Amino acid sequence: MYEFDWSVVMDPQLWLSAVGVTVAYAVVTSIAGLLIGVVLGLALVSRIPVLGWIIRIYIHVFRCTPLLVQIVWFFYALPMITGWTLPDWFAAGLGLTLYMGAFSAEIFRAGVISIEKGQWEASTVLGFSYWTKMRHIILPQATRRMIPPIVSQAILQLKNTSLLSVVAVPDIMYAAGGLTMSTYRPLEVYTFAALLYLVVLTPVTLLANRFELKH
């Protein structure tokens, strides 16, 4: 019978630091990715042919390749190819940001085109310009529809930060890996790491569910 020894995970300083790094990467890359998504989503719905093709290629590449490969590529291969020495923290988060941007662009595009065609036509008849139409009629309605998938993607983004441990970013999974190597107690360590993710993500999930019910 396996006997659990939870004393091996009793290192508050280690875990607090790791949680801080995880949450910081999740928040910053999610916000940056959303900004990219808004810009690219607007470009997609504006139907500029050449720009639209470029954006669709970017979205296709980042949605259809593993995030782990993207992170490793930006961390190791990009400096080798370009000759630019990027800060480790920046290179590690670049893959996460562009990944979030690709999914956010699709969420934004889908939210905008989900608005009924009649509202587009009515605002055009009333003489509204494209940007006035988007700002006062289309986007307020589309935003309510976009928030649930955006929150879901943000939750996935926080869990995706676990992949940063492969490039030595000291997040929760990196701390868990180091502690496992020193204690040889992977079951306790990784179970505790899973509980930390659960504690961090549960309030966000409850807020998202409450918002969906409200709207």
C-alpha cells in the first residue's frame, strides 16, 4: 500500500512564487492575445482581400500546430534564425500570446458576423458610417456573445502556461518538476500542483458561469 507523505509539498515560498509566475504569464499573454485578436478580427470582417489571406494563414498555423512546438520554436529557433537575442521571459511568452491571438481573432470574427443581417442593413439605411455602425450597434451586441468563449479561452490559457516549464520558466509545473526530482514523490507533488490550478481557476470559472446566466 502506498503511503502518502504530504510534508514534501509544504514549501509555501516555492509555490507562491510559482503561482505568481503562472498567473502573470496567463494574464499578460491573454490580454496581449485579445488585443491582437481584436485588431485581426476587425481586419477579417472588413474583407480586405490580401490582408485577410495573411491573417487566415497566421490563424491556421497557430491553431493547427501544437502550442508546445510553438513555445520551443520561439525560445530556441527564432534567435538562431534571426540573430536577435530575445529576453528569455519574452521569448517564452511570445508563443502563448500569438496562440491566444489566433483563437481570439476567430472568436471576435464569429461574434461580429453572428449579428443579424437586418441590423447591418438598417444601420446602413440610416446613413451610419462603418465605424459608427460597429461602435454603437454591432460591437455592443457581439461583445455579450463573445465573452463566454473568451473567458473559456483565458481559462485554457492559464492551463497552457504549464507548457512553459519545458523552457525553464519557473511556473507551477516547473516547480513541481524540480520538487519531484529532489523528493522522488511525484504523486504528492503533481496532485498538489493540480489542486493549485483548481484553486486559481475555480473563481474564474464561477464568475464566467454567473455572467452567462445573467446574460
